[in-house]
Amino acid sequence: MNAPTLNRRKLLKGLGGIAVGLPLLEEMLPGISYAAVKPAADIPVRAFNVFFGLGIPAPVQPGDFTDVLEPLAPLKDQLLILREVDQVRCDRSGMNAHFDGASGAFTATPPDGEARSGGASIDQLVRRSHYPKGLPDGMVSTLVGGTFFRRSRVGRYVHSYNPDGTVAATIQERPRDLFERVFGKMRSTGEEDERLENLKRSVLDSVVGQYQHYVGPNSPLGAVSKEKFKDHLDRIREYEQRAFALEIDDPRAPSMPPPSQLKHGGAADPGGEGIDITLDQLRTEWRLMADLYALAIQMDRARFGSITFLAAGERIRLKGDYHYNGKLIHQFDDSAQLKASGSKGCSHEWWHKFNEKSKNDQLRAHAHMKMNEVAYFLKSLHEGGECREANGKSILENSMLTISTESGDGRHNDVKRELSGVFHAVTGAGGRFKTGQVLNAKAEGINLYNTMLSAMDVKERLGPKDHQHVNADSIMA
């Protein structure tokens, strides 16, 4: 007798629009192991844009997975690093690459004002092509999240756009907001502060009846899947507590980690002068955001969107010891090392001080740290059983994740230096792109992106209709 097969998109639904996706279980596969390969058509089409602020100057980018790219080395078989990508066409006279390059990341077009891009981002064209009638029920249409502080101009921190240049979704910058965007929101009784009430009443309370069914005697799940199901919901509850703990400091609340000291909104960018922040504070919030975003993908609640680690032209004064693989890499103390306060004491200034003839130690340390945090997110889609899909590959391997930034370096007086050699990387997208190497692409961003769209079976193209497209064949598997 064959075991019952569950639908991969099975959701537990509760009050307030709550939707909790199931992890990938044996009962969702055609056999009893991940080796039982299903057709590629059964793997969802996904596209996400991963942005990190300030960039890596072209002369600093190595030709292999060493130096500032060292943190990406454990994922080298899953990544294609692209050098010599030109985004000069994204220049908007009177601006600078921190804004132009950021708006052009994933769109390859210059911005259209303060709050619009010049056109669609690649993830949204893939979404429109593969889901013209909308995504399956219970999904977030586009998920945009991130950790950032520089507020001016939306293009600095939002990296998912509709064809008319409007943002594809409001960015969620607080872990609590991202959690509620993914899972829904419990209805408050009005008896207590809503945030505290939500902490005491988990979203899982709304689906407890369904939970009991799946772990009870009449469950369609086997013993192994029951344990995996329990662990999955425990993880959701853990993330929920962590997300709300960052927002709430109330003596009546359950025991939680210390609340975050990070600032959001206007307070995060006081007059553009920057804020003081420790590496531990930055990592704590970013990694929770990355965990929540990855969980949404793992549960098939999100297939398109973007995630940001620090805005374009970010102004923070970072402080703290940076360790990697048990070794002290750098001691951040931007303001003291720059011997300045306010905006002049921010890490941003290391990019403006970039000199090809110097070692640029501080810039390299910041870039190494950024790659480490990007790698943290990517690993969350590749490592562990919850990332394995029905074809035996990881979510990271099956999806198109494009990684980029705003500029080459901080020399605003030279557009070609700022917008040439902009760092790019892409995952294999189900075997469509060459991975495991650093490639000198020697391509315009618009041609690179349109080649990627073609590989994803998308007919729409970025840029003006009269653009003479040159296929970037070197990236194709």
C-alpha cells in the first residue's frame, strides 16, 4: 500500500489571515528519501534580489574566493561571481552612484525621481511571466525586507520594482513587522497593550487544532515527519519570540532576550549624520531578519522579492571586534580611526578614501564582514534538511538569487569608476547558470540581466525598446 502524499503547498490557516506553511516532509515526496527525484516542473520558480550597501571597489575584487570574498568560499559551488559588470547607463546627472547604482541594481535603468526606479526589477519580471494570474493562495506576493539606516531616496534600500518603477512591496525593516507580514497577525483582545498581547498569544495558537491533528493518532504523517513538524513549529515560535523581544521591554512579558537598541525610521538617519552602532547590535537584528526571510521561503510563503543588508551610501559608525572562523579579522571603530564625528566618522568614508595604491585595510574589513552576513543568509537556504527539495537539491541551488550593490568605489567625480566593475553574483537557478567560479563577464548590466531573464523563460526585457541586446553567453551553463 502506498503512503498518502501531502500537497507541498499545504497550509495551516487561522484567524487574522494567519498562514503557516508545512516543512518539506517525506509524505510530500514520491518516495521515502530525497533521492527520489521529481521533475523540475514540481520545483517552484523563485527569484530574489540580495543587496548590500557601499559595494566592493573593482580593484579590491579578487579573481577567486579569497580576500574579501573568503566568506563566500563555502558556497562557491552554488555561486557564480561576476566581475567587470558595467552599470554606467544607470547614471542620472546630478546624483551619485550611491543612489544611481542602487536604483540600477537589478533594474539596469537610472532612477525616475526620488521614490521610483526607471523600470522593473528582474525578480518582478520573472514573477509576472510565471504567475500571470497571481501566486498560489496563501502566499506573499512580494516580500521585501532588510536592515538599513540611511533613509533618503527609496532606491537606497528597496530593490524590488514594478514595471512602472513603483516599489513592488513596502519594505519591512523591523523583525516584528516581517514576521507579521509572513504569518499574519493575531487579533488583540484590547485588554492589554497589543504588542504584549501578541507576545503572550502566539500565532500558533490560532492553528492549534490543526497542529494537534498532524501530531495525533489520526495524522497522515509518520513518526519521523511528526517530529519534524513539531520542530518546525517550535522554530516558528522561537523566531516569533525573538522578533517581538526586539520591540518590547515590558516586565510583564515572558522571559526574552534583551530588546534591540537599534533605531528605525527618521531616528535611524538624523540629518544624514549617521548613528553609532556595535557589530553585535547590527548582527543580532540582521540575522533575525535573514532567518525570518529564509523561513518564509522554506515554507513556500514567498517566491519573489528582495532583502537588504545596509543601504546604499549607508552612514553608521561601527564599533566592535570582528571574528571570522575563530580569528580576529578587524577591530571596528570607525569614528576613532577616522578621527571624526558625525557623517565624517562613518564607515562610508573608507570608500571615499579608497586608493588603488593603498592597502585599504578598513574598507576590506568592512567588505569582508558584509560578505559574511550575505553568506549567512545564503547558507540558510542551502544547509539543513528544511532546505532540501524534491529533486534532491537545495532551495539555493533551485532558485535565482542575484546579489549586487550600488557602486565600485567612492570617487564621485568619475562615473565610470563608480559604476563600472560593480560586484554581482548569481546562484545556479536550477542549473541554468555556471557556478563554482569567478568570471570576468565584461558585460553591461542590462545585457546580463536580460540574459538571465531569457534563461528563466521570460520574454519581457529591461531597458528601452530600441536597446540592441547582446547575450552574455559566458554565464550560461
